[in-house]
Amino acid sequence: MKDSLLKLLSCPSCGGDVRLSSVASADEARGWREIVEGELKCDACARGFPIRRGVPRFADFKEIEADKASTAENFGWQWRHFTQRDEQYAEQFLGWIAPVRPEFFRGKLVLEGGCGKGRHTRLAAEWGAREIVGVDLSDAVEVAYRETRDLANAHVVQADIYRLPLKRRAFDYAFSVGVLHHLPDPRAGFVALSKHVRAGGHLSAWVYGAENNEWITRYVSPVRERVTSRMSRGALLQLSKLPTAALFAATKLVYAPLNRSPLTQAFARRLFYNDYLNSLARFGWREQHTIVFDHLIAPTAFYVPRAEFEGWWRGIGADEVEIGWHNKSSWRGFGRVDGDGATDGERDRTG
């Protein structure tokens, strides 16, 4: 943890200021002090929070719902296993947060709700964010920290998105990609994230769409909920290679060639799930295996209708909102947070 993170922290229990109370191990080799082991303490309620292996830990799993803790545990295992980088990540990320472009990050204080293994945290930092704070509940923070430790403007925090240990209305931009739909209450997570964006700042969110995904909710989700998310992760890792092989063959041998040729593009557009499967064709085996495993391991996954997603943005008083398809299977939204953000009704729902 870098000293520069302290000015952004607040106690998730009482909202008080958080200070560094002890340092057991630190590294100053890169030109800044990196606190590897130590403790933070709230000035108001005296609650302590450990810093372990470079990451401040604000998550108390005794206070977290069982399904959310299980989701965090499964995804933590996933991102500790699938640690690869891919040159396609930047293009993929920009597709999820469109219309945002790399230059949008320059000079901004950025919050990432659900950083996983830190691939987007790193991109935002490299694109010129003044500082970015990546937050995740799972042990994936271990990987994210290693991925970003060499960047002076990147921070990683382990915390619950519903109870972020960060100053309210402090950030110029916040985004959440592929996380909200895995929460017990996706809308509440969205509202909680929005409360940390300053008036006039911006917010991006990407979620699974209900539209065009009926086949998943009808046939795949029951298997995921009752079987694959409860399997041992090692067994699922091996089992998931079978659907990955089918996906890999289809995307490389069918979808990519047909979409590439002007003579067959019209036919390709009528293929099942064409936009999404063609987008996967640019990835190799390792990344496609990650995607299949990701879809099978989560205990909780919601598929959000557009009308409901639009309601999220109205609920926080956002304006200049842009909502659109992503690969005709998911929704991405971008908007400006105006005034105090969440309405009174939303505050009542989220605490």
C-alpha cells in the first residue's frame, strides 16, 4: 500500500478518517514508500484494519452474506489461476466502457468496483489516471497487487463494494465491469459505487443482459447454480476444457472466417450468438478457457433487462446517460453523476 492512498481512505463502519498506526515492513526501492505489512486504524471508532502483503484489508468475512462470500472465494481462486495477460485486453475493456476512450482517464481520480486480477487497473493507470483505486472482495487482490505494484498511481484494496472504505464524492470517474451482476443485489452495488463519484463526475457499468440470453437463464444457469459452482475448482477446471474445446473450434473455424469474408458476412450475421462468438475469436485457448470457467463458477449471476438497467441510472439522478448493447448480449452504460447522486429511496435501500 502506498502512502498516497491514505488521503482517500475512510472507515467502512463509521466513515471516520483512517490513519497508519503501525508499519512492520516497507519498501522504498521504487521512489515511494510501499507498506507491505502494517495496520490502519480509524480515528473515530478505533477499529483496526491490517495491511497484508501490500494490500489494506477492510473485508470482514464474518459480516458478509454466505452467497457473496462464496462468489468472492470462487472468483479469487479463478484469478489466482488465470493470471495471464493478453494484448486484446485494452480493446475488450474499451468495448465494455464505451464511449470512454483512453484519453478520458488522463488526470482523473478513478475508482474500479471489482478489479479482479488487476488488468483494467493497470490499463487505467497506464492511460494517465492521476490515481486509480481497484477494489475487490476476493483474494484476487493478491494478483492485482502484483500486477500493479510497479505503478505509482495504482492502488489495490480488499473491501466489500457495499461498504467501500473510501471518501464519499471523491472520485472523478468510477467503473464496474462484469461484477455487479454477480452481487446479491446488483442495483445496490451500483448505487454504492455511485456515492463515491463527485457531482459532475462520470460512471460506467457493464452487466449481463436479460435480452437474447434466455437460453442461458433457462438451460445454463440451473446447471451452474446446482452443479458447477459447487464442484471442486480443480475438477471444474478440467471439466470446463470440454466446452472450451467446442467454443474454440467454433470461433476459430466458423465464426471468424465467415465474419472476415465480405462474401459471407451477411450469412454470418444470422448465425447463433454471432456478435459475441465472433468477438471471442480474437482470443487464444487460455483466454477462452478463462471465459468458460468464469461462466460456470459463479454461484450468483443476474441477467438484467434494459428497462431495469435504465432505472438504476434514474435512481442515482444521473444525466447524459448512454446505454447500449455490447455484442447484443449485455448492457453497457455511461453517465454523469449529478448533485448528491442517489435518491432518498435508494439511500433507504442501501443503508
